[in-house]
Amino acid sequence: MLESLYSAKRSVLAHHQMAPRFADRERFLEHCASRGYSQRTLKKIAWILLYVVEDISIRKRYVSSEEIRCAAEDWGKTFGRRRKHASSSKKVYVKYATDWFRFLDCLKQTSSGCKPFTREIAEFGRFMREERGLSPVTVEQRCRRANSFFEALHPRVRSLKKISITDTDTFLAEKGNASCSRKSVSALASDLRSFFRYAEAKKWCASGIAAAIESPRIFEQEGIQIGPNWHDVQRLIDSTEGDLRTDIRDRAIVMIFASYGLRNSEVSKLRIDDIDWENEVLCITRPKQRCVQQYPLTAYVGEAILRYLREVRPQCAYRELFLTMKAPIHPLSRGALYRAVSSRLIALGVDAEKYGPYCLRHACAGRLLDSGFSYKQIGDYLGHRNTESTRSYVKINLAKLRQVAEIDLGRLL
């Protein structure tokens, strides 16, 4: 890798080859190149690593983050005399040094970053995943909410046996006072109840906590959200027209969300191999149902995906469909997909309760309802296991209710 970077500068190449840990630096640069870094950035990384191997002792097995920060400070004092932006350069030094030692598996993990009750939450996650067969999204969500509860107690409570129902009630009350909706607090209470049922079975904590956790009252139809109308969805799709790289990618993303009503997690895990171009079929892996559902690949969606693949998608080893535009190249996270939709909806001034991909799922369900499809058909299309789950997506059509109200019923009375 270094030979290709400095083929025209033999003296610079010799300097890199004579520095310590040449093979390790070479492997790391090849790793960075595979993640889409430009040659200019690769040269910057190679140059910084020359200082890193001189500033930080490489004889030790592990290097701490504090040692890297101290080395960056010392390096910045010398570097700052020659460059204007020394503070940003120190951040770059820390970033690439940290990435390199992590790549070599030499970065020391500090105990201060450890979360409380990590072992118990990991065991709870394994139980839900292997014995109960819950979806990865549900397992992650429950573990994350349990983590938030224990972090609120730490370091005051260091043992599960010392946790009382007062602690859970106080935590839920604080969440309610912090502008969380009753539905959110109820979901949090349900997940805590699930964890403590398992903890009681394992005799990790006192008995009776799970049964004593109370949820706020949820009124029927309270959680129903109103998605944007289809006219606003078409405006959103139109906003992605253009030749910018992000517009081409986001057009394919928005059209998939709007056309098929997919969940955020389903699109983030969509792979190139899931598209059958010959038979014009899109295969979606349903995490909750543990099955693969096939959809017809419409012409408009297919054209948007093809243009993205041909003109925009970086050439790399990843098989996920949607990737980042800049290095380091990696699959788009659920958060990035959320921002790709929400930022455009907000810019258009669309009036919606929520602005992420889920509102497009609601809009898709509303459009199917307006087209005359039944609850069962809409539920099958959205990937629901029962029609009760579909109720939160199909809304009362106010326009048609107004038409009914305008009918003269005088002759019928």
C-alpha cells in the first residue's frame, strides 16, 4: 500500500519502511483503503502513524486512551508552531491512533466505561433470543431500556438485591415528568417487568418487584399516530429529484419506505442479493415473523435502485444495499435512514406527529385503506401477525366521514 502511495517519492517511502511496525501500518492502510478512503486521506493517516509509533511506547501489550490523548497534546505543541489549526489536528491524531490500536486489538478498555449489571443484562438478552425466540429488535430494545434504569441507579445501587419497588416507581415517575408520553412510560414499565420476572426466577433480586411495577393507564386508540397524506408523500419523493449523490440514494430509500411500508430495521438490513431482477421480486426479511416476504418490484422503485447502484453506490465488499457516501464506507444505520427521511419532511414543512420512516409506513397503510383493501390484506402487506396490530396504522378517513355527514337522511327518518 505504501509503495503505491509513494511510488514517485522513494526517499519518503524509505522513511516509512524504516519506522517501527511497518507491517502493522501497512495492514491498517489496506484496511482503510477497503473502507473507501481516498489516497489523500491515506497519505495523511500514514504520516500521522509515523508520529504515533515514535510518541507512544509500542513495547507494551495495551495502550490506553489517556496515553493517546497525552501523546496528541505533546505532538500538538510542536505541530501548532507550524500550522494554524493545531486543535483540529490533535483530534485527527487521536482518531487515527485510536483506530489503529483498536485494529491491532491493543486498545485498553477502561473500567470507568463499563455499564452496571452488564452480565445480568447479557444473560437476559440470551434468554429472550434463544429461549423465547424474540426478534433482535425487541431484544435490543428491552436490554437498552433495562440499561437506562440501572444507569439511573448507579452508583447508588450496586446490587440487584438492594433494588426495591420504590426505585422503579421513582424512575417511571421521573420519565413521566420528563415529557415522556404515557405510552412510552407504559412500554418502559413492561420491559422492566419482563426483566425482573427473569431476575426473580434466577434469584438475583427480591421477589415481588415485577408484580408491583405499575403502568400508566392507556386509553383505547390513544397511541394512534397520524401519518402524512399521500400528497405530502409525493412531494417528499419529488424533493429527491436531481443529480446529487445523496438525492439519488435518498430517492431509492424514500420510494422503498413509501411503496412497501417497511420498517426502519428491515430497510437497513436490505441486501443486494434480496433483489431478484430477473423475476422482478423484492425479498424482505421479517425479523418478528422469522420469515421472508416477497413483493413485486415496481418499475419506479426498480429504476431508482438501479440508478443508485450504477451511479452512486461505492464499490466495496459490503452486500448491504444502502451505504454511506463518504469514508469510512459502511452500511447505513437506522439513525441515518431516519435522518434521510425526517430532514426532508421538516424542510418541506409537512405537518406530522413524527417525521421518521414510520410515518411513511402509516401513510402507506392509509393509502391502502383508501383504495378499499381490508384490515387483513393491509396487515399481510405490512407484515403483521394479527389484525389488532394493523389498527394503529389504518386511520378513520375523515374526508369520507364528511361525505356521509352531508347525506340528507330526512327521508329515511
